[in-house]
Amino acid sequence: MTLLYGYVFYYIAALIGISIGYHRYFTHRSFKTSPVIEKIMLFLGLVCGGRSALTWAAVHRMHHAKSDTINDPHSPVYVGAWRVITSRWRVERIPKKYIVDLLRNPRVVFYHKYGKYIHLVYAFVMLLGGADLFVIFVLVPYVLAWLGFGLLNWAAHKDGNPTDVPIMNLLAPGEGWHKQHHNKPMATRLHKYDIAGWTIEKFFATTKSSS
């Protein structure tokens, strides 16, 4: 049951933190929301091993700009399947043009500077609560996020072009509609069964400024 609870928590955290937050909000600006929601997305993205939303978004923007070419940061064709699946690819330099807007967001900058310490404190507090809490709220989301989004990057680009992989929605919620996303990067909802898009429309999108 511990692993099942861990998966349920991971799914919610990855949906809000990575798919909705890091990806559709911070990277593509698909919708507007409040500073409070921003903080929630940043924290949950951190819990799922997303590290800095600043660098995550910048690399993903580079991926879209150079998709499926030798300059694509995590193209399985050029980087190699195993390195992409295990998220062992690296970016040596991020051009400033990919992060200018994000540098103006104090919440993004704060988490970029102090996120690893926040994550360590969070993990320590969960460990104090017992092994089960640590597994559910720290270990499982971290491992599943790295594996799930690594597998997504491989499965959706292994043939050299963006491809929809609906089954990947089980490990990377909302991300299985990958071809649709590349066709319309700023779209809030990609499919009638897109849980990330539905969640944004029902609970996250507002008319408030995100700055």
C-alpha cells in the first residue's frame, strides 16, 4: 500500500508541479495564475525532482527551438536512448534569451537559489515522520518523475519526430499528447482526455497577473 500511496501522491504532484507548472506555465505561459499557485507549483515540481524551474524551462525551450536535431538537448537519436531515459543528458550552456522573462519572477529565482535546501529540509522532515512517509512523499515521486519523464522524452522522440504516446500519461500526467503539444506549444488543453488541460481550466487559470 505504501507504494500505491506514493504513486497517487506522485501523480498529483507531477501533474501540478511538472506538467502544469514547470511545463505549461513557466515554460510556455499557456495560462495566467496567482503567485500563491506559482509557489505551490514550484514546490511540487521540486518534490518531483524537477530541480530549478528556471533551468527546466530554459532547456525545454531549447528543445522546442531545436527539436529532433543534433542541437536538441535530449534527443534520443543524437544523445542516446539510455541517457535520455535515465535523464543523464547535460546542457553545457543556456543562452540568456531562454530565461530573460523567468529572471524577472522573484519566486522562480528564489527556488533556483534555495530549492535544493528546501528539498533537503522537506526530505528530512518526512524521514523524521517514519520510513513510510519518506517513501511516499520523497522517494517514490523523485524516482517516478525521473523515470517517467525520461521515458517520455525517449518514447515521444525515438523515431526522430514528436509522437503522441497516450500510455505515458500514467507516468507523466498530461504529457502523452506530445505531438499535439509540439504542434501547439502554448495550448492549454491538448486532448479531450488531457487531465492537465482540464485541471488548468477548472482550477488554475485566472485573469490575475503572474508577475
